[in-house]
Amino acid sequence: MTFDDWYRQDRLPHIFCAGCGNGTIINCTLAAVDQMGWKKDDTVFVSGIGCSSRAPGYIVTDSLHTTHGRAIAFATGVKMANPDLNVVVFTGDGDLAAIGGNHFIHACRRNIDLTVVCMNNQIYGMTGGQGSPTTPRGCFSTTTPTGCVEMPFDLCELAIAAGANYVSRWTSYHVKELEKAVKVGLETPGFSFIEALVQCPTAFGRRNKFRQVADHVEYLRAHSLLKAKRDRLIEAGEAVPDDMFVVGELARRKRPALGVKP
Ligand code: SF4
């Protein structure tokens, strides 16, 4: 079996825009799931609302496409009702960190045995390009026409502070690293959070001077700062560039968790 076998072929082609990064993240996640040797009957994918949340509809397992922001709440119910199931959540930055923000932090606090993969395109894509809680300062959206003036959430720092057992961040450029990170997340008991920064040419890219999809992917690559390098800068007392984001494994710990398989 390969990860292709996890796709619901009769639902293809997908609805994502040409050049969207979401497909890469779904591929990486399904490759990791396939390596786990999980059975389809024992695996459930859950999502909320948004472009990323269309993902479970393309996968050959039971799935829940739920209401906006509530994917983690539904996933919690599935996992607590039947801890034998493997439960994976697909979400986006608006779904997870705005209307779903409280579900996110409390699922981290409870450390429920879920794996959450967040496709962070830093904007509301499906609803027309409004600013989200992760839109960077200075970036343009339909609700920040002169540039965003708010500080964005660092979703990984939020997950670590709230108690998640496993946290990592990569981008759509880092395919192999992301696949490995999702696999570690799937293997780790408790709440696992994997953030994947993705290009969104339709809602974000065209408003923020990324004329080509490749320009945005290159931006993600060039502005990724490996955690080990960030730590060396801090040890040396040097400034960490504030236009870069830290990538790598950011937390792996063994706090008590809920819903772990007996
Ligand atoms: Fe992807 Fe953006 Fe299109 Fe949504 S709007 S499918 S995130 S490119």
C-alpha cells in the first residue's frame, strides 16, 4: 500500500487553486499515516471550515467535516468515546486560532491524544482573503488594506505554553522534514501539533507581491530559521532576525495525556 491508496479517487480532482500548498501538506500527512501501518477502519480525519478543511473529503476513511472552529471539539469527542481510534485533525489558521482558539488551547492543556496538522496560509482563503490571527504585520488582506498592524499569533509557542506533548513547524518547501514531523506526532501519545506554513497564491500571494507561486515557496525557504541555529544565536547573545520563523521540532515531552490507547 502507498499513500495514494488513502485517497478517495472518485472525489478527485480536488477544489484547491492551482499552486496551492495544501495538497503538499495532505500528501505529507498521508505518507506519514501510511508508514504507521494504520488500518483505514481504525483511522478518522476531522476538519472544520476553510480550504484546508476540505482535506478529509478526499480520504478513504470515516471523516467529519464539522462547523467552523470546532474540529478539535469533535475530534475530542471521537477520541474520548473510542480511544482505539487514530484521530487526525486538518485545520487552517483562521479555523484553529480565531473561532477555534479556545478549543485549541484547552485540547493542548488536556493533552488529548490527537494529531493536529495546521495549514497556515496566514489569511482566510476560502472566504475572500480577510486577515487572520497569523497574518504577519505589514501584510495586506481585504481587512488590512494598508497593512496589518497587529502582532500575529505564534501557533507553536501557543501550543507549547498550553501543554501539548509534541510541537513542530515546517513549510510546504520542507516536504521530507514535514513528513517525518507528522510521523513523530502520530507516534507521540498526547496532543501533537504540526504547523505547516503554506503558499496561498489566490488570497495571500497576489496581495503581497508574490507574483509566482515559486516566489512564495522560496520566501518560505529563505525565511525559515532552524531551531538549532536560533538556539546558537541566543547562546551567543546575538539577535534573532525578526523577519524569520523558527522551524524544526520545538517540543517533545511526556506529560500525562487523555484518550491514549489502552
Ligand atoms: Fe489554496 Fe488559497 Fe486557493 Fe484556498 S484560496 S485553495 S488556500 S490557494
